[in-house]
Amino acid sequence: MVRESRVTAESVVYSFGTLLLDLLSGKHIPPSHALDLIRGKNYLMLMDSALEGHFSKDDGTELVRLASRCLQYEARERPNAKSLVETLMSLQKEIE
């Protein structure tokens, strides 16, 4: 029997968090390991050194925090899509 899987807004936000972490780190870090690094405030261990100088450490930290919010185990603790877009837009405006 094939089990049908549903795509929900919460699962899309979670997937975005994993993609964002992959982009920031330059490699795939299992979400549980990434959350351990984030809880320990080891943001720099997550960042790909090739990104150094492309944005401020504050923006990098904000992106890591955003990813960690997206990866929360409980779906209700993740940001909704609107909040996610607003956060990204505010970072975009700061860069411009």
C-alpha cells in the first residue's frame, strides 16, 4: 500500500529551513545537528567560509536564526510563510 503524503505550509517552511541551512553552510547538515550548533551559539561553524564578506555577521546570524525557527520540531513554533517573507524582505532592504 502506498502512503499518500501531503504538503502543508508547515512542511514547506521546514523544508525552506533545511535549504537555507544548506546554502549558508555549503553542505548538508542534519537539522538536529544544526539546531544543536545553533543552541550552542556556534553560528560561525555553520557558515561557509566562501560567504565571508558577502554580508554582515549580523545578517548571517539573523539568517541562521530564521533557519532554526523554520526547523522547530513543533510546526506551530515555526514562522508562517508571511512572517518568513517579511523577515527576508527586511534583510533584503538592509543590503540595498
